[in-house]
Amino acid sequence: MKTPNGIILDLRYLVSFSYLSDAELAPLIRALMQYGATGEDAAEMLPERVKPWYYLIQKEIQDDFDAYEEKCRINSENGKKGGRPRKDSSLQILR
């Protein structure tokens, strides 16, 4: 199945990220991007203090990926039905 091209970091994390130092935030962002790209859990490379943020956001990323996969499945099923019928050009009103 096709995977999305990226992950979403919600702006509501901005306040809680302000409690992290740059040295803590950079590995967190890298680990989340690694998870988004490969699906591999990268929490082992994170400091213990940062892991709660990782697992919280990882769950949301996985939920987004699951929703994307479901949307692709539904679109595929709808596409197999042939799409929207063409308009009858003989019924168009002249302007």
C-alpha cells in the first residue's frame, strides 16, 4: 500500500516543546521522522526525558497513516466502480 510523503507535527506541541532543550528536541524530531519514513521504533536513541513526547506523537502519526491507508482503500474501491457518469451533452442549456 502507498504511504504518505510526510508526517504532521501539530502546532499544539509548540508549548510543550519549549520545555525541551535543543539537544533534546533535535533527536526527538529525527526519531519521529525516522518512524514516519520506515515505521521503525526509534525510541532507543532518545533520552528518557524525551520518550513520553515520542510515544505520544508516534501514536498520532500511526493514526494518520492508518486514516490515509483507509482513504486510499475507499478511493480504490470507488475507482473500480467507474467513477461519476458523464453528463449528457444534449441536455446542456445554451447561454
